[in-house]
Amino acid sequence: MYDVTIIGAGPAGISSALYAKRSNLNVLVLYYGESNLEQASKIDNYYGFADGINGKDLFNAGIIQAKNLGVEVKEIEVLGIESTGETFNIKAEVENYETKTVIIATGNRKVKPNIKGIKDFEGKGVSYCAICDAFFYRNKNVAVIGNGKFAVNEATELSHVASSVTIFTDGLEKPECDFKINCKKIKEISGEEKVSAIEFEDGSKVSIDGIFVALGEAGASDFAKTLGIMQEGDNIKTNEKMETNVPGIYACGNITGGLMQVCKAVYEGAEAGLSAVNFVRAK
């Protein structure tokens, strides 16, 4: 059982980890994939670096700092978050983690496929959350677009209610799983009032009742939809203490919108970490 689990190891996530750990709590940081910070060749506008600093160097320095303080840091893909009432269960690719509070600091990396018709049919057969919308596809034939562990996890959720689930990789490498897989390149999503078919570049097509997009890895928006966290567009809505509308869940950094800068992420991470500390102590 962890007191605070942080998803994301950028400036916001690590900042929250440092404040929570220095308050003598049991802290876990989970992260996966390359962050926006690592892609920055040079940062000149962050305090304390006279000649600037490489984004990847700053990212790695933060992780080392957290580990030196005793924070447990794991590079592992998070597939979903579930509320168990008093605590939260974080489902990862290898094992699950139980925690009293969660801080979402993944950044805003929502991936949408560049497929004709996807945007037109959002809410009309195209969904981005299996746990949220699986109920509407009982005994239906559904598709999952993606090729990673996140896609397989979404397909697993759908398999409990749908009559059939097929993973469509859109030309990418197929994942290892027991689901039916179609690797053809997708040309278009078609239908009239609702989705009815997936058409391929080779001219063929398949009939389908619903499509769930699960590209890349699960992100902040996916977690928010599953937990009922309020959003403004693709951003998570918080108050000044970085609290969401779900008690025990906090968000900080790029996922809250506004200024996309390291200084803002560090500040919000500190607020989120201290808010989580107060929540755990109050409990």
C-alpha cells in the first residue's frame, strides 16, 4: 500500500514526489515512454542554469534526485486506474499497485489516428474509453484501433460484453494476444448516422458496430474518463490545490492546461504533493 502514487516523471510528477516523500510518506512514481521534456534540445528560460540545460538531462536529473531521497521509481506502462472505495488500484503491465492517493502528471499526449471519418463519428460509434462505453455494445461486434498493451487491455474490457472484438493495427506491428487481429492499413471509417464499417486501402471493408481508439499508451484523459474526473476539453479540471472533483485524485503539469512551461509544472507538482500529504494525514 502506497500513500501517494504519481503517474509521470516529468517536472510536475517529480516535484510532487519530492514534497510527498519529504513529508515521510510512502511514494511511488510510475512512468513510461519519452516525455515532452526529453524532446527539448535546450531550455534557456528555467531558473538556475546560466547556460541553459538539455531537456533529457533535466528529466534524468529529476529522477535521480527522487531516487536519492528514497522515492520508488519504476519505468512501467500504466493501463488504468480503478477506485476501490477508500483506495485506488493502479493496473500496470506487470502488476497492480494499491494506493491511498493518485497524482496524474502524465502531460497531455492524447493520440488520435489520422483516419478519415474518425472525428466525424466521435460519439456516434467511435469512443476512447472501453470501461465508460462498453455497456452500449452488448452483443455487438466491436473494433479496437491500436497495437500496444493499452489496446489489448481495452479489448479485454470489451470482451466481457461484446459478441466479438477485433484489434485493427492500421498497418502497424501486431501485438501478442489471443484476440483476432487485422493488420491492414485503414482508409476510412464509414456509416450514416452511426459507424457501420471500416474500409481499407486495398478496397475491402468489414462491418462493425463500434470502434474504440487505443493508440499508444493510456493517458491522463483516459484515466479521467474512467474515474469520472471533470475535464475542460482534453485538460483535467482542478482547483488551486490541484484537487480534482474526485477525492484523493490530483493533477498537475501540462494536463491542466495553461502555460506549458517547466516552472509552472514544478509549482503545480509541489501543490499537488502537499495536497496529497494533507489528504493522507487527515485520513
